[in-house]
Amino acid sequence: MATAATAPQDGLPATPESVVVRFAGDSGDGMQLTGGQFTLSTALAGNDLATFPDFPAEIRAPQGTLFGVSAFQINFGSREINTAGDAPDVLVAMNPAALKTNIAALKPGGLVIADTGAFTKRNLDKAHYEANPLEDDSLAKYDLLAFDISEKTIEAVKPYGLGNKDALRSKNMWTLGLALWMFDRPREPIHDWLKAKFKSKPEIADANIAALDAGHAYGETAELAGPLKQVHIDPVPSAPGLYRTVTGAEAVSLGLVAGAQLASLPMFFGGYPITPASAILHHLARLKEFDVTTFQAEDEIAAICAAIGASYAGSLGITSSSGPGIALKGEAMGLAIMTELPLVIVNSQRGGPSTGLPTKTEQSDLYQAVYGRNGDAPMPVIAASSPGDAFEVAIEACRIAVQYMTPVMLLTDGYIANAAEPWKVPDPATFEPFPAEFLTEKNAVDDQGAETFLPYKRDEKGARPWVKPGTPGLMHRIGGIEKHELSGNIDYSPDNHQRMTDLRKGKIDGIAVPDQEVCLGNTSGKLAVVGWGSTFGPIHRAVDNARRQGRDVSHIHVRHIWPLPKNLGDLLRGFEHVLVPEMNTGQFKTVLRDQFLVDATPLTKTSGQPFQIAEMEEAIGKYFDGVEGNEGGEVPVNDDQLPHLESGHDDGSLKNQSSPQSQELGS
Amino acid sequence: MNAPVKIETTLKDWETDQEVRWCPGCGDYAILKAVQRTLPQLGADPANTVFISGIGCSSRFPYYVESYGFHTIHGRAPAFATGAKLANPDLDIWLVTGDGDGLSIGGNHLMHVLRRNVNMQIMLFNNEIYGLTKGQASPTSREGTKSPSTPIGSYDHPARPAAFALGAGARFVGRGFDVSKHLPDVLKAAHAHQGAAFIEIFQNCIVYNKDVFNDFAAPKGAEDQQLWLENGKPMLFAKDGKGIALDRDKLELKVVDVVDGDWEAAGVIVHDVTNRSIAHMLVEMPFGPFPMALGVLYDDPRPTFEAAAMAEKAAASQGKEANLAKLLGKGQTWTVDGTAQDPV
């Protein structure tokens, strides 16, 4: 029975531009699946969207507990969507624990849909509720639609002869049906999907379809009685083609496979379990038919060293980790720089220092990536801006590594690794191959006119030849000791070290990096908001909003962190102000100041949570409010903010899956 | 893996143009020569041979062998070698390490390369001291060793390389010393072994730990303290006047006198290189009361890591097409202006 709540404040308009919905329930309630299917139907309806799966860190969370809550947030709309949304408009709470852990995030006046059937004494106790929040006035500032979803589900599936326990498994489909009605989404794709999923058990498929349809039908009834109303969101025009959802970890893995294929090389991946990077190892371990060898090493150091050993032997060596593991790999990166072997290092950044916040996101490894090695050890660094972008960036990392014979660091973060977004499936035929070339013949002539081999003789890009052991006649020795600029033999002489230092630096400085473009706004003006990595979404949306208010602000997103695009300095100097938001204490700001002597102002946030659009808007607004000198600063912690990952284990391990979505969907 | 083609070479073919930079009189010279003498006898192909080392005096070795060589970072050589072997299982890899490199900073990697059984020869030069950093006590230094870092004498218990290797799961454990004429035989046996073959080579650091092995490894006069093990032969030493027997009550080894060559009557054990229990006793046998066990202490191959990796890759790839377009479009997809598609 629907209980209408008091005083709805500002509910959803009939045709909102965008809506944020969060599905939250017990781990066993199938919320990731519900979210995944809602995502699919939303994509089919032509909306743009971004999602954030927020699942418990515990391996097997006890039923009904606060830490066992699994949530899935989706932001979708009729305009470009860049983030999973600041705060939900709608919260679906399948049990008391889900309500308790998520209610603070809901917008005032937002809609709560709750299953009264799960608000039992036992579940209320587990969620530490003294009184039933659905029955007192604690939810007064929200719209509330509370009724017995459990009972209605059992009723709906009764004709299919399922026991109560099995029947209740369809609860998520009933809820999904209601959500589909609410946002005017077609049911047929879900019908088809259920039929395919339960091909061998048609009665289960039928029961789920019945639950879905019942939820959908309920919407119409409830609309008459209470706060629920149907809203319509117009489609966003997007390029026709094949789409799928992809998480950052999946996209990195796919990009690395594509990169190795484009380089015509077998891939060797050395990894060691660490949150949130392990998912890449898991994905690649299942792709052996692509000539991928995965090696779970004894430690982070062995993982990178084995990858370097494999590159030495002619594979594309790749390793991946997160901050603490990257720190351990530092010395070996120096060896790869010294021996000039290709290598890709993926860093899925998390909160630091030390073990820090294993399951929370941060961008605080930028200094480590750019500067974090002994000696003058230049290394290219590139960063992904979103799950989908991680695919392209991974290919780019492989290209630079192979063409310039250098290790490359690819930065992602915990947010990108776990978040999903729609991704237009690229056509591999459109990728530019960059086949690796192995030297098989001598490459020089000595004083006596005899053919000889110089392992460090460079090409026009400054790269030395790649020679696989096993190649006749080209035996040579390499190592970490300074070597002669041509022969590669040990050479400590002062002028040789000077030259080699210059050559190594020159090679990296000379990497062809595309000119920096402005991704939104003018190429000069009052304010440039300069971001890198996963801050792309909130910056882009906030700048877009500010521009719609007539403010002279531009968004510049930097993919190539090192070396930086050559024109970036001039571009930044065309703006009166440069604001650099990042999830650290201002690391990229330092790099920009250092490289270009521009007066970059930091906007920092280190609460383990991504920037909210509102925070970004506020920061931009300060440049236009007429108050001098209040720009930049630090964004305060907002505990209610989501997406909000649960804390992980002390050892940094997360549950044994890449993302609940990919697992449940069997992709 | 392809069967290796035997190549005819001479010792000279395995020398590089680089000036050898060990201290004059260092045991490393003798080991280098023994290796360069052994490689032609193996029919080894310089183009297919790779020497991989860590950091330390011993780890300069690759620069002096005319083959492929990779002088890596301290302690990590086993990891580089594992990666190289997985990338190209046809490579013939020799790992060169020392007591500090292999048992201190690199103990973890040494343990894992042995337990994984990656096919390579691992030569650990044991001189019981840090040479390149000027003489600090190493993990194999004996208790009481005086050094710059232990001026009053070290008090930590030494690691025993052969016992470590066997305990880590090594399927081949050999021993020799720098100037021994038998060293090439041990190297050949290690090379013939399919899997990780561990060879402890006692090496005389004439600058920082001179002659610490003289009791059994002196060029002359120490032969009676050497127990050279041969498969199928009785464990005899001291001109066959003594042997090693099993004390069946205490379940430990003992030294027995052999009268008139009747070793059987004295209960001397016949060496069986596949007997892991005896191997454990041999690596634990304290020098002093017992001779130094040398030669092949243990040799019982089992399938290698890279063979298992290749087999798994082949099996997992069977019937699967490496189609990138299909991979990218996997999972649940939809087409804009179209309909949902079934998961691939």
C-alpha cells in the first residue's frame, strides 16, 4: 500500500534534462543486475548516461547489514552526461540498511521507493534503526513511496509455481519494471534478455517477465495515488553504431590487447594482486587466444622485472599496479629507461600515502609518475579521462613504448577502474598499426669498413634498435650501468654520461604529442579550467553550465602529462586565469607552473571522493563574483557525497571480481 | 620448444672484447673460464644463450661472455629470467648471482624461480661476503665474521644456499668450487637437467674473505675433505678410505671407515640423485665432522613452468579465434536506433 509522504518540496519536473537514480539493496538483491539492465534500456532510449557501481568491499557480506549494501547509481539525460551525478533524485531502497547508508545523499525533495516487506524488525535491527523510518516522520523532507514489493512480487509470480524464496529473487525485476514505467522505457529488450539468459529454464524467464510486467503495471496505479509520476527524458542525438557499457579496467585491458596486436607483438603481462588494479590481470588472464601471457608474480618488483625480461626477449611487456606497488617498481623502471626497452606500466591510483585508502580514488601519484625515480629518468606519462577513454589511452601507451623504446606510465584511478559508461564499440580496422621492428642485421660499419653492430645507435626518433636474443650475429650485453652512446659497452667517462643523459631526455622530450586542444569554449579568455584524468566529467559539465550562463570559461583537458603538448604554455597564457582542479594537493599545478611559468591556481580535493559538479561550479563562480582573491582553494569533505566506495580490507584487497556488473552480465 | 641445434664453438668464441675487471686472483676468473670451457662442450649456440645477472661482483659475468647478456638490478635476476623464458622458451638461460644478491636482497625471487621450476641454470657464487661494496658480512658469512659492518663479529646465523634451494623446491642441486677441475661436469649436469638447476659455487674472494674455503677447496691438499658425489656410486672420500653411511637409529648420516675397499660391509650409501630424503641430509651435512658434499647432490626433473604455461595457453586458445572486433563488441550491446543484441 502506498503511503504518501508529507510536503514534497521540489520533486522531478515532467520532462527533466537529467535524472540520477540509485538502486540500493542487499548484496543478494541483484542491484547491480537491475542497474545494468536499466542502463541498457536507458541507452536504448537514446539518453546519454554514466553509472557508478558501488558494491561492498567485504568478500561475503552478511545479509541485511549496513556494510552488505550494494548500490548502483545512474545519471541519464537528454544532454551530454559526464558524471554519475552529484546526488540522486530517486533512491530505490530494498531494505533498511540500503535506506540508512544512502538516504543522506538523496536530494531534498527526492523520491524514496522502499520495500516495506523487507522492513522487518530483524532487518531494522541489523541496520541499527530503533524505529521504522517508513513509519515515523524522519523522511519528511523527501517524497516517500513505501509498499510491499516482496508481497507483490510473490503474487505476480505465483502462477509459475515458485516457492517464496525463489519468487523473491524476482523482486529486482519487479522493481526494474516500476523504474521502466517511471521513465517511460520499453520492456521488450529486458524480456528478450531474460529469455536469452534463462534459455534452459523458461519457467524462470516467464516468472521474471511476469514480475517485471507487474512492476510496470503498478506504476500506472500508483501514479493516481501518490508521489510517483511518469517522467520523460528526450534522447540525446548520438552517433549511430554498436554500443556497450565498459568499465575502466575492462577498457584498459582491451586497449592493451589492441595495442599489442597493432604492434604485432605477443603480450606479456606481469601483475601482483592489488586494489584497484587486479581487475586488469583478471581480464587479461582470460584472453590467452590473443597471444597474451599473464604472470602472477611473487611481488610487485618481480612483476615489472618479468615484464622487462619479456620485452627484452621480444614481447610487449606490461605491468600494472596502484601507488604502493608502483613505488616498489621504481628501480626497475629506471633499468627499462637505461636499457631502453618498451614497457607499459598501468597505475590505477588510489588514496595514499602508504596503504592509504585502497578502494577510494585519488590522483596523487602524478609526482611519482613524472618524477619518482632515482637519477634523471624521464618517462612518458599519459592519463585516461574516463572508462571509455582508457581504451584509446592504452593503445597510445603501447604505441609510444614500442616506437620510442621506452617505458610508459598510464594513469587511471579507482573511479575510472570501477565506473561504467556507454562506449561506442570501435572498429579495429580504423586503428593505425605500429608494427614493432626487430633488428636482424648489423647496423653500422667500423673504421676498417667492416659491418658491425651498435646496440645504441639511434633512429631519427632517438630510439635504439630492438634486438631479440636468439638473433644470430647480434649478441650484445645490456644493463643498468652507464653505457657508451653507440656500443652500449660500460662507459663511465664524464662526457659520455653527459651525452647519454641528454640523449635519454631528448628522446622523451621529442615524443610526438598532439597539440593541445580546448575541449569546450574559446582558445583564450578569462578563465581556463585545466584538468587531467578522471576529473574530466565534473569539470566538463561545470564549464558547460557556466558557459550557458554566459561566463567566459574554457575547459582544457590534458591527456599527455609528460611530455606536455608543446603549445600548452602559449594556450594557457591566453587566459587571464588558469584553475587546475585535481584530487591531490596540487601536483599537476606544480608541473604546469614549472614547465610554462604560468600562474596556475589549484583547486584540490583529497577526501577519496570525486569532485561534484556543484563544487566545480562554485569554484568557477568565484572568478565571476567580483570578489578578488578568493579563487582556488580546497574543497571541503562531504561525507554524504556519492559515488561512495566502501572501505576495503587492511591489506588492500577487494572482492574477487572486476566489477559486479561485468560479472553478473557475463560479459 | 624446439630441440636445440648443437653448434661448434671454441672457448675463444665465448670471450668478449671487454676487459675483465675482477681483482687479480679472484675466483671469478676460474669460474668464467670453466663456463667458457663448458659451453663448447654443450654445443651451445651463442646467439641463443643468455646470461642474466643481478648486482655484485659475480653479476658482472654477462659482460665477459660472448652471447646475449642482461645485467639487471640487485636481486631481481630470477624475475627477469622468468619473463624472458616465458616470452621465448627456446632461450638457453644462465643466471648468475651471489650470496648477497641471491639470498639477501633477492631471496624471494630465488625461492620462487626454484619452486616454479623455470628451466635455466642458476649459478650462485658464494664467497660469504659482500665484495663490490667493500667487504660487509653477507647472509652466508659465518658467525663471528669481522667486517666493516660487523667490527666485533657477526652474530646472525648464516644461510645455507643448497639447503635453501632444496627447501624452496629445487629439483636440481649441485655444488662445486671455483678452481675445481670437476666444475664443468657439474655445469654440464645442470644444463642437461630440464628445469631450474641450482649450483652453489664456492668462490674465493681474495680481498675481503681470503681462503675461507681452504679446508676443502685449497688448490692442493684438501682433497680428503671433498665428497664428490656420483649417481650410482658409493659415497666415498679420503682416497676411498672413508664413506658416508646412514645411522638407522638416529636417522642421520655418519662417517664410517672403509677397510680394504669393502664399502658395502661398512654400510656406505650408494648415491641416488633422485632420493630427496638423502639430498636433504647431504645439504644439511655440517662441514668439519663431515666432508663437503660436491657434485650433483640431487637431480630429479619434473615438468617446467614454461612448458605448463605454454600448454595452458594452447589449451585455452584452442578453437578460439583472436578476433579483436568480436572481443571489443562482447557482452551486452545495443545499436543506436536499433535493438538490443544478445550477449555474444
